[in-house]
Amino acid sequence: MKGTSMAEPPTPTEEVAWLTGPAGQAAIAEAFALPDTEAPSAVERMRKRHGPHAAAALTQAELRHRARAKFGEEADALLLTRAGLEQATRPAVALHRARVLATAGARRVLDLGCGLGTDTAAFVELGMEVVAVELDPTTAAYAAANLAPAIATGQVRVLQGDAVELLDRLWSPGTAAYADPARRTGAGRSWNPADFTPSWDWALALLERAAEDGGVGCLKLGPGLPYRMIPESVGAEWVSHRGDLVEVALWRGEGGAALPAPGSRTATLLADDGSLQQLVAEDRATPVRMPEVGTVLWEPDAAVIRAGAVDRLAAALGAGRVAPDIAYLVSDDVAPTPFATVFRVLEVLPTKERVLREWVRDREVGRLEIKKRGIDVDPAALRRKLRPAGPNAATLVLTPTPAGARALVVQRAANLVPSPPVAG
């Protein structure tokens, strides 16, 4: 393009202005229609047509294709970065968090580390005033573009800078503080709190400050956060959306029943329409009952497992763990629950490779799913050894049982009338 040197890439502000303008939108649409945005011929054609902005248009097209899995067609209105898309909250989950804050009385929110602004958008939807802070200049510029309508009305301010340095200037009594610490290193995504930006200690201090000053604090973290890192002063909420465990949120503050209680562990299952189911772990462990393998196997949702609510679920179902510390539950009765997938147990087999291979061969199983807990086996390697071939499908669950390691032949279903399994 005239006036732009190839030796001087556009600044974030210049890039956003071009991407959101008519020429940029046309270039993104052109790139979006390409069958392969990385093909050399496509890249060269885009460079000839769009000069130094071609790479940005190609990147936006690629990321919008990927973002549709998380945002649907709304992705086509967003400016995206790779790291920002990876860490961005799903809309249903962001709206759930915003509802909790609104119910707790939050009216003004500091979104510290706002990324692309997807959580801020949910706060805005529920009428909250938001100050969003982002350290990375490009991401901050993209967030401002994504939130432009709310910025125009004064409901949102996007600041580019360090949340740690800006916090005191932005703070006021009763503040709701939300932080989603960056969890990436040069090697990619990190689950180690030592790699968080801002730091883990700063994030915990933020929760404490919000609670002591009459507000609410919330941290969004990866669902694999080690239990030992979670203080007793916070309520921990593991959130599952459409069966995917996506995050753990740590809550603290003045919110009454709207917030998870300090020291509590909650499993939250979310649907796209905003409806939810919640299960809170017991304060003390329920005695584990280990029955023989029955006619029904339950696989708790990952949020239930991470929240430590498996025994609470077992008690509600009248079931027991198939073995100590194993999250599979067994019983002889089907009971409706949103917190677990139910399987009918068709057969119980030894785990010997020879036996399983013969079973697969005799039943002409070509599509074989292998699930396991508490058994030292690589499901993919075992599947290759069992040599599945044929028109039928089957699911094997490898698990310890009171009688030793077993392979359970199961069938996914709901509202089953169980029939006795065939023991092997």
C-alpha cells in the first residue's frame, strides 16, 4: 500500500485501523474464502494485493475459522490473536461468571489482563461498568476494537499497561476484581503457577484485597490447578461446558449466597442456554462403598472429579466406587443425573491382551473406544494390538475392581433397563 514501507510493519493502532476498515474487512473475507491460508500461492497473491497488511488478514482468517468452534459466527466480528484465542473464555462461561458477579452486587469491574475482551463483553451485557487492562499492545488494541460500541457509550475503558502498576490508581471501595493470568511461556501453555503473569502471589492478594474492601474477587485458572495451591479462604468452582472441563474459578468477597462459600468445592455444568447444574463436595469424605461390578457404570463429569464430589454423587445415585480412588461408579440401578455419563455393562472380561483380541475378532469390532482409570496402559497402543476390524463398534472400560483388573464391555445409553452382565 502507498505510504507504508515494507521495512516498517504497521503499528498495532495502524493495523487495527486497517483491519476494521473497508479494505481490511474485504481482505479478511478474501482470505477466509481460501482453501489454505498457508499455501505459498495464496500468500503471494495476498501480498501483491494487500502489501504489508496481507499477513494480518491471513492470520485473522485462519483464527476466525478456529474461533468458530468457541464463538460460533460471532467469531467473524472479532479481531483475534493466537494466544488470546487460546485463553479466551467461551461465551456461555463468561456470561455465567458475569451473572455471579451481578447477583453478588457488582456494578464496576476491573478486568485485569482482559486479553481480547471476551469476558469484558459479558460484564457489559449485564450492565456493569468495566475498566479493562491488557499488557500486550497488540492484544489491547484488538480488545479495544472488539469492545468499540461499549467504549463509545463510556461503559468500558481499555487501558494498555501493567495491571500490577495500574491497580492502585484504578481501585475504589466495593470494586469487583477479575483476573485471568496469562499462562504461557516460550514453550507454550503452562499449568505451573510459577509461570503466571501477573504472579500467583499477586493474584491471591487481589482476591484478599477485594474481599477486605467490600467487593468481590475472581480468578480464572486452568482446571488442572493443583489442590495444594487453593487457599481455604476461597470458594473453588470447576466449570464444565458441554462436557468439556474448561476452568476453575476462585471466588472470594462480599456476595452472600451468590458466591461459592469459602473452602467449598463446586462442580458447575453449563449449557449454551445459560442453564446450569451444580454439585458441592461434602465437607468430609463419605465412606466409600465398593460393590461388585453391577449392571450400570457411571463416569462422572470431569468437573465433579476435579471438585472432589465423586462420593457426593455416589451417595445421590445409590452407587459406589468400583475401587478406592477410582472415579468410576457402579450400581444395579439407573438414576437420572446430569453429573455423569451412564453406561450399561454388557460383559466383564479379564484384561489379558489375548482374551481381548479374541473378543474383538469374534464380534467383528472395527471401531473400538478404550477408556481407562487406574490401569497402566496406553489405550492407543492397546487398540493397535487388538487389531480391530469389522462393521461393529464397541467400548471397553479398563478399571480395577474388587476382583482385580477387569475390562468392562459397556454401551452408552440413558434410561436403560439393566440386564445382568456376562462375567468372564
